[in-house]
Amino acid sequence: MKNYTITVNGKTYDVTVEEGGGSASAPRSQAVTAPAAVAAPTASTGAGSVRIEAGAAGKVFKLNVPVGTVVKKGDTVLTLEVMKMETPVVAAQDGTVASIEVAEGQQVEAGDLLATMN
């Protein structure tokens, strides 16, 4: 096993990589997770009852819909730029966009509140 320290978007992670005997297994890390593109419906303290949170750190690339827009499950609410890739953030359920909590060009961290829905 080898230990490495990596920095991603200003956050430092300690990563342990298992050296394999020729197997093609991916390195294991408990600190790094894949971004989620779908907003999870959870309780909110914002304007709407459904929170839309960033699945990964990045920059708000585009606000695709304004407040008050009726969206269907899977509709893109906004687009994040994550690791130089445009990543849509979609509605997890049908509803109405109640608030947009970010602005285009704003840097966000994983878990930051982006918008709310009802």
C-alpha cells in the first residue's frame, strides 16, 4: 500500500492505494466521491421544501430556468462546470422552482444549496 496526499479544489485528501499483483482494480479512497447530477429531495430551510444541492465542487456555468418555472423530473435546473465539463443539475421530481440561491460564475462546494423547489 502507498499513501498519497492530493489536493482537489483547495481541499486536501489522504489517499491509500493498494498495489495489485497485476489486477486491474481501481485505487481505493474514502475521501473522494463521484458528483451527483440529480438533486435529492430533502427538507429545506429555504423558500422551497426540496433542496437542490451541488454534487461536486465547481462553478455555476448557467442558470437554465428562472424562479417560478414549473419543471418535470429530469429537467435541467442549472448547469455546473465541474472539472472543465458542463454538468447538468436536474430536478429529482416534478415541481416549481421556488428559489435560486447562486449566481452564474459563482464557485460552489459539494453540498452547497443551489436552489429549492416546491
